[in-house]
Amino acid sequence: MGRLILKGVSRKFNGFLAVSDVNLEIADGEFVCLLGPSGCGKTTILRLAAGLDAPTEGELFLDSKKIEGVNDECGFVFQEYVLFPWRTVKGNIEFGPEMKGIRKEEREQIALHYIDLVGLKGFENHYPHELSGGMKQRVGIARAYANSPKLLLMDEPFGALDAQTRNLMQGELLRIWQEEHISALFVTHSVDEAVYLADRVMVMSARPGMVKDIFEIDIPRPRVRTSPEANELRDAILKSLGTEIKRAASLK
């Protein structure tokens, strides 16, 4: 299971309301993308779900368990390549299972499974400085999955990649997600990326961030980015998002 529920969640920082009365539900195995203007609280929602921050008001649940403190049942993939430079690919992926006290032989098997799954076989003993950006992010995804999470949280994980590598990684992420069937909440600034990846796209308002619109992406996978259905959805999402971007600019 991996059902995430936010009930009336708000978060203030020094009197500043970042997100307000957010009600959100992600079903088990669902892939949801979160879009919104800069500063609307997208990353704040991820941090709340991860238990790295606490709501000022409201509650969050993963399945029936209230999220209080660091949520060890979620995996987090950041935009930056947050890898240990002194650890190899295999060593980075083993880190989570190692912290959980999993014996050496078992965590090696876990690491090798995900190394193969993300297409890094043959690079087990390479260090981060020897890898391309796309390969580093594959390590980040593998490391998140190696913790056996119920929920995968991703904060613009492909934002630093070039367009060609980004498209490739989107396809790879979907392949892995379909094999592992773990719920995912993915923050992005790209409408094209959201339409290509998600089961649902949620557009947030300008600050304080609230869920403004929800779009069902009922297009069979694998998706053609330029199909009439994709173009229609992309236009509708861009219209909703554009209104909030203009409103955000007026608040500065």
C-alpha cells in the first residue's frame, strides 16, 4: 500500500502562509504530478509528506498512519545529485538498507537488483564524479527504491538535465515505476513532462498554494507527446497554470 492523504494542510513560515488548506489524495500505485508557479509551496508539500517538516494546521497520512517526524516509508529524489562522493554506485544504493541494519549479503543483492533495473550494470564500482548527469540521477532513483518505500517523492529530478537526456529519463522512470508499482508524487515546472508521466496533474495556485485544478490524464501508455489528446490536455493545463503565474507575478 502507499495511499497518501493530506487533510486541510497549511504551513506558515515566520507568519508567511506558504500553503493553505491543501486537501490531496494519492491512491496506491498512482503517479501524480504537481505543477504551479514558483513559490507556491510544491516543495513544501513534498517535505511535509516526507516528514521533514510539520504542518501548521491539518494532518497527513500514509495509509492509516499519521505522518509525524521523518517518514521512513518514503523515498526522496532531489533535483541535485545528492550522492556520497566517497561511495561507489553500489555503495550509494546500499546506504539505506545499511542504515536499516540489513545484512551485507542481502543489501548487496538489493543494490545489484536496482543497478540492473536502472540500467547501470557495469558501473557498480564507479564513483559519482565518473558518471554523467543522467547516470547520477539513475543512482538517485535506485537509491530511493532500494529503501522499499511505499511512496516516492520527486522534486524536479530531471530539471538539471538537457532536453534529450530528460526525455530519455522520463521514459526510464515510467518503466521502473510500472515494474515497481509504487505511488509517486512528482514536482515539475514542465507541462509536457507532467502530461507524459502522470495519471493526474494537480495545478496549484499562486501563494498561498492551494489545489486549484485537477486534470485526469486518461491517455494509454506509452504516450505520444504530440497526439491530439496530449495537445488538448497540455493547452488546458497551460491555461490554468498561466493564470496563476500572472497572479504570482502581480504579488511580487
